[in-house]
Amino acid sequence: MTTVSSTSISTTLTTPTTLPGPIPAAHGPQPGMRLRELVFGAACAAAVRAAARLGVADALGETPATAAELAAALQCEQQPLQRLLRALSCYGIFTETEDGTFVHTEMSRLLREDDPHSLRYIALWCTEPWTWQVWPRLDDAVRSGGSVFQEVYGKGFFDYLHQDAHESAHVFNRAMTTSSMQSALDVADLLDLTGVSVVADIGGGQGHVLASLLEKHPTVRGVLLDLPGVVAKADPRLREGGQLAERAAMVPGDCRQAIPVEADMYIIKNILEWDDESTRRTLANVVAAARPGARVVIIENLVDDSPSMKFTTAMDLLLLLNVGGAKHTKHSLCTRMEDAGLLIGEIRPVNAYLHAFECTVPG
Ligand SMILES: C[S@@+](CC[C@H](N)C(=O)[O-])C[C@H]1O[C@@H](n2cnc3c(N)ncnc32)[C@H](O)[C@@H]1O
């Protein structure tokens, strides 16, 4: 990946006047043009990906910069970079000023690696090379109702990721880190851990949710279960020498095979999005491991109750393609919990895009 100097471009130009941008039709583009724009969605995704990989947002500082200045900093060609920036400006990612320089917008700032709300790795994750191989097979997946990943790559998605696509696995971990860190504090705020001595995060990624909970509750102990390659890179706070390490245990494993963890509360966040059989086995393993009365909190994005339907439904289709999975509706998630024998309690929003389903393991 291109490395960008940490020094952002700085010029002596004064505050720019931004161009008005393309003149909007009274009620947005006509259907014919809107459809043309939509079918070029790949161009938009590719442009965002290119900007993220080149590090354009990191190179552009608070002062306006010309394409020539940016190209020099990024060691690329000026004309193509200008074309890339112009294309992105149409979507509100960077803005071109009247004097031909470029400045940040709210969205382009989110592509900076150092932005506190950075979406750089999410942008890369959603446009990784394997996504471009599977999207053209969406009609096949709709016909068959299942993943196309095995046919395209000859193995399952996570095996491919960890065995053959190390950069993609790294991007995945960074993207999950971003989204976990952004939602971990919301989860810690929402969950009442009264009476909980041990909390387990099943498929907990690098353990950001767990670390937030342990930080908030100094007497609680935690267990992180995820695939071996993932727990090996767990949040440094949880690992040996980390400030929470004495209260944290790592369990490398496959939650579809077994969940050898005794806890008072099990968290399962953004996991039950794969195929139904994996969901069935994971929930059955939690129920088998847990004592009667233990709490199970399932946290998911919903496709039927979300203010961000375009994003959630796009993820839903990608899950169909890569793991034969799905984002859930409230009803489909409740059905799976009931099938596993869990007693469903309160269902509450965690934040604008996640819901928590409180369940109990019956006696
Ligand atoms: C979408 S991420 C969610 C991570 C975390 N729960 C969160 O919300 O931030 C899915 C996680 O499931 C893990 N995973 C995938 N297959 C698994 C398996 N068979 N057993 C345990 N974890 C698995 C992945 O490694 C990844 O960390």
C-alpha cells in the first residue's frame, strides 16, 4: 500500500470559494439519468477505494491544494489524479474550488487514517478485490439462494481470507476494529452488568467490546473467543502485559464447533450473519455451555428497522455472496433464538444502526 508522508500539504493560499458543483435539477436527476448513475456505482466505489489506497485525504491538509501539489506528494500523475478528485467531488467527497484547488469535505475527512471517526478501512473492506469477483455473480446467488464464494475461490470465505489474502485479512481486522471501537462504548453504556462476574464475547474480534466492558466494570472478568489468528492480535489492553490482562482470558476456537466457556453473560455481536446452519450450531453451543439463567445478548444490524437501509441491504447482499449469510429482520433473529431454546427478553437499540436482543438460557 502506498505510504503517505504524515506532513499534509500546506500552501499559502487564502480561504477558497468552493464551486457550486453540478447544477441540480429541481427534484434531482430524471429517472433515466439516475439509473445511468446507479449502474455506474462501481466507478464511485472504485474511486473511493483508489483515494483511500493512494492516501489522498491524508495528504490534503487544512489548506487547499492543487492536483499538481497532491500528485507530487503522492507520487502519481497529476491529470488522472485531478480526474479522480473531480469524480469524487460529484459525490461530495472533496470539493473543487473556483481557483482549481481541492479542499476537504466532511466525507473526505472520514477517509483520513487519523480522523477520530475514520472510515478508511471500512471503505477498503467494502471494496476489497474479492468483492469485485463476487458481485457479478449476484444473479446466480439469487437463483440458488447460496454463496458463490466456494465456486469462485475453491474454498470458504474465512479460509480464503486467512490462508490466501493476508492484506484483505488485515483490512478486515482494521475495519472490524474501527466499527467495534465506534460501537464498543455504546454497548458498554447500554448493558447492565449487575450480578455478572464473567462476561464472554463470542466471535468478539479483537476484543474492543470486551475491553470497554472490563474498563467500565473493574470487578468483572472477561473471555474472548474468536478464530486463532484473530485472538492472537487481540486489543493490547487484554493481552499479556496489558492493563486488563489479569481479568481477561483468550480462547482461540471455532464457535460452530464448541464454546468451552462458562460465563454469566455471553455477547454475540455481528456474528449471526452467516449461513443458518452456522447460526444454529453457534446458538446451540452457547446454550450447551451456559448454566440455566445465564444471559445471552445478541447484537445485530437489522434490515427492517434501520435508518441506514441502503447500507444495511448492501451488506446483506454481500453476505449472501461471500458466506451465504444475511442481515436479519427482527422476526428472523427472534425465530433463530427461539429455535435454539432461548427465552427472549427486551429488544433495544444500541445506537443508530445496532439493536440488542436480551435473552436468557432456560432452566
Ligand atoms: C463481523 S466480525 C464481528 C466482530 C465483533 N463481534 C464485533 O462486533 O466487533 C465477525 C467475527 O467473527 C469471527 N469468526 C468468524 N468465524 C468464526 C468462528 N467459526 N468461530 C469464532 N469466531 C469466528 C471473525 O474472526 C470476526 O472477528
